[in-house]
Amino acid sequence: MSARQYAESLRSLETPFYFYDMDLLRRTLEVVLRESSRYGFQVHYALKANFDDRIVSEMVQAGLGMDCVSGNEVRKAIESGCPASKVVYAGVGKSDKEIRYALEQGIFAFNVESLHELEVINTLAGEMGRKAPVALRINPNVDPRTHRYIATGQSDSKFGISYTEINQAIASLTTLSEVEIVGLHFHVGSQILDMGVFENLCHRVNDIKAWFEEQGIRLRHINLGGGLGVDYYLPDQHPISDFAAYFETVHRSLKVDPDQTVHFELGRSLVAQCGELITRVLYNKQTATGTQIVVVDGGMNDLIRPALYQAHHKIENLMSSGPVESYMVVGPICESADVFDRDVDLPATHRGDLLSVRTAGAYGMSMASRYNLQNLPGAVYSDRL
């Protein structure tokens, strides 16, 4: 259930905080596991979406692997009980220290993002007497049809090995004896709702995979990343993303051999809808142009997506009902960008009312900061009220 059902219990709590609907999270995981298991797909949780301890614990208990993009995320995954054999490690800027730690743990695979990184991992693995399992992250030049800041698979992206460098990548493998190529990795972007994007990706992957195999490179694993989006406008109508269509699209479009496994790295679609940012109204004011403003105690430091991506989040008043008025909802941060939305229809809203910024379970807590020396929000869980 959403925070609205718990409004009375939440009224007395110190704000702002993240509210997590644990029942919705578990139902989402049930659907993911059911739909992915139809085809033998393996799912890793993208830890960058939300690394709250209880959220991560649910992922581990469900049997998901972990997709990490920093050494600390690798450490968090392993210390949270995820077997190292289920940990994949991506990221364009892995430090030597981070690579050594991951090698020591015996992770499933490094998703390598450049030819230079491949050489560095080979050297470090040799120094440690290890063999490094590697999946080459190929940039397939597929348009994800999403916001430019969360598009990662186009030709000018900083992510991945360019498709123009594949020949060079193959040639380098003959001299890099301490790495073992176990598969290919792809990820074209986030918040993708058009299944045609994933279909296009699969067709591109088919071509790239066939080319590698023609060169004698045996690929045991194909990792398609993630990117499945959620409904930020109608969270109650679509609380769980369309995993059935997503996995069916891949199954239908991707050509794999019977002994090849297909991996996914899902983050937003697993946790976004189960989280809300709960914030309290501090003040009402009006601009010279007649705009009604409500100032709340949560800000862009607690949920940066509206400021960073111009992202929409549904906003609700948990304490009031009746005829609606139009408001601009702003936070306390000393930045003009600290605006959750400029045209929000809410019932008459006053000091002390609790507002919920919906679909904040992904990239809320994980991107929070102490800018302006604000405190970091706490977390409240539906099953502990």
C-alpha cells in the first residue's frame, strides 16, 4: 500500500524520510522471478538504484545477483550476503584498488568498458596470480529514446567499447593471458518503456555475438543490462513494470545457444514504485505573478531527479482532500533548481501537511547528499509501522 494508507502513523515522524512499501517490493520480486524463470534468465539487482540495507536484504533473500559500479558497491553486495559468484562489476573508472578487491573476492565477471581497462585488469590479475573473468561491454549504437543523461548505448557515449574497436579488442586477447572472456555486456540506457528499443538491441547483439563467435571466441554469457522503465505519472495504476513483455521480447528476439545464459541488471523497475519521499509543508507564499508556492522540508538533496533530469514525480497531499488548486512545490535548498514541480494540482495545502513525492524508491536515497549541510533522510518501512 502507498503511504496514504499509513498517513496517521506517519504524521508524528520527523521529516523528510523515505517510505518503503515492502509488500509491493516483494510482489515485484515475485513477478520478476516468475517471468524471468520462464526462459532461464538470470537477474542481477543494480545496486546503484537503492542500497538501503533492508532493500538489499530482500534482493539477496530472493536469490538475485548484484550489479555493481564501484568497489564499495562490490563490498556492499558481498557483505550483504550475495555470493561473489553472482556479482558483476561494471563502471568506466575502476581503480586498481577496486579491481584487486574484486579479484580477491572471485566475482562472477568484470564488465570491461575500454581496451585500456582490459590491459590493466590483465596486469593486476597477473600480479595476483589470478585469472580475471571478463565480459566485454560493447557500445552497440542503439538509440534508447530516453533522456540524454540516461542514454548509454549511443556512438558518442562514454560507456563501453566502441563497436568500431571490436577488431582491436579481438586482436588484443591473444596477448592478454590473465583474462578470460566469458561473455558480452550491453546496456543502452534507463527508463525505457518502448519494447522496440529492446528488440533493436537484441538484433544488434545477435550480429555482434555472431561476429565474435566467427573469430573463435566462445561466449558463455550474454548480459543485456537493464533499462526497463516505470510509470511516474500513474504509479497506482501501474505499480509493477511489464516484466512479462520485457522478458518475452528478449526471448523472442535474442538468438542464444542452449548452453549460453542470458543476464539482466535491473534497478529502477524493481524498487522505484515501492519508495516515496515524505516531506512536510513549512510555508505558503505567493509570487508577484500569482503563483502559489508551498515550501517543504525535503529538497533536491533528497531527490535530485527533478533538478537533474527535469523528471516528473507525482505529488500527493496525505493530509487533505477536496477541491484542488495549482501549486509550485519547492524545497529549502539555496538553488533555483530546487523545485519538485511547478504546476501541481493539490487540495488546499497548508503548513504541517505531509506531502508524498511518489516513485522515489530508485535514485532517491542513493543519490542523496548533505548539500547545505542538510541531514540525510531516514527510512520508514511499511511492515514496521
